[in-house]
Amino acid sequence: MTPNIHQHMKLSDMLMLVGLSILWGGSFFFIEILVKHLRPLTIVTCRVALAAVALWGIVFALKIPRPKTAQHWRALFILGLINNALPFTLITWGQTQINSGLASIFNATAPFFTVLVAGALLMDERITKPKLLGVLFGLLGTIVLIGPEAFEGLSGSMLGQLAVMGAALSYAFAAVFSRRFKAWGISPLIVATGQVTMATFILIPLMLIIDKPQLPIALPLDAIGATIGLAFFSTVIAYVVYFRLIASAGATNAALVTFLIPISAIFLGVTILGESFTFIQAFGMGLIGLGLLIMDGRLFQR
């Protein structure tokens, strides 16, 4: 059978994409609070460990079958490394060097990397001109949307910028790698649970050796709230939605969430905080929307 190189998104996929952008958009805000109180590896370890406990509670409550083969657990270990431990650490450390707006822009390179990696490794997600053009419009829209003040950080740490871009590349490989779990019939909830559990095992010894945290850790209320938000909203719920989206719409389409994260942040600011909505922001959103339409391809086929 000829592979379908154009994986279109259904309405349910688009709704998941928007929801995911809100859940992950909050992670940059939560990390911005936590880096003032905790070291990067400690933040990331708390994030995945708390998420693992919550997810295992759900798995046991729902009596969902766990993976039984060594092959499945090895795959979950690799996914925990490239989708959690490595990118979470790179982004968190990167945000100690650059501001969250600039981090969001570098994070938005993930769809570009995903198009390249998926196109090279997956038969049904080949690189096409509409995909590349759509990604470029989406990235340009993200830059316009966040605004020129984000680029004030460009004069700062080059290593911080490279760290966040390295995380985006790691996410691209993880999105492609995670496709195998659908073929194995492993549920998105188990994939999310397994990866954060493996990431916890990877990170705990590194945290104890490098950060040497003084236990118990005393945190102010805002940091406690940020920890809870980062673990449960930006990790537990977000990854269940993410793996369901990959199984339904493909790795490249799922990676588009990084374009929508700044839109979600602006929407929440306008509706909840009463912030103003500018022409430049509308123009940036228009570029992102155009990029998504180009990548989808159906409008231009008609």
C-alpha cells in the first residue's frame, strides 16, 4: 500500500493542539518562577517525579495493562531520555541564561527539526515544499508575535540559546521515535507514565551529585504553585494529550504546538489579565495561521 504523505488534522486533533499549547505554554511561566529558587536539575527531577507518581496512580486506578516486554521498557527508557530528561534540563538551564520569550522562539524551531527528522525516517511524513514553507511562516509568525523585546536576550548567553535549540531537536527525534508505541498497541497514558518514570530514574542520581539539594526544601507559595502546575498541568495532562495527538495526526502535526504556545499566552493575557491586543500580535497570528494552512495543504488543493 502506498504511504499517505499528507496526514491531515481532524477537528478533534486541532482542539487537542490548542489545548496542548495552553498546557505547555504555562511551563515557561512556571520555570521562570522556579529558577529563582531551585537549580535546574532539581526543578526537572521534581517535575517528572511528581508526574510519575500521579500517572501511576491513574494507571492503577483504571487497571490499565502495563508493558510486559523488555523491548517496550527499553523504548520507554529512550523516550524518557530524549523527550523528558534531556530537553527539560536544557530548557530549564537555558532559561537561567535567556528570557522566556527568547526561549519560546528557539523552542518554536521544533516543527522545523521535526519536518526534517520525520521526513528522513518516516515513510508517511516525507519532506514536502508545503511543509517547509508552512514551518517558515509559522516560525516568522512566532517571532513577530513575541516581539522585538525578546531579542534583547540575543546579546546574552549563546550557550543558553543553543541549549533551548538542542531541546527542540531532541523533541523532534522523540516525536518520531514515539510513533512505534501506537503500532505496539500501548496506550498514550502508559507511554506518558513510562517516559516520566524512566526520566526520574535518570535524573535522581544526577540531581544528587550535581545540585546536592538540601532536604527538606523550603519554598514560597508561588514556587509551590509553580511546581504543582509544572508537574500536573504541563506534564501529566499535557503528555497524555500529546501522545494521543501523535497517534492520530502524526509527529509533524503534533510538533506544531510550539507555534500556538505564544498565541495561547497572549489569549490568556487578554482574557484574564486584561492586557491589550495589538495589530502586530494579530499580524503574527495571521502568519502562523497561514503557515498551518500551507502545511495542511487541503485549502490549496481545492
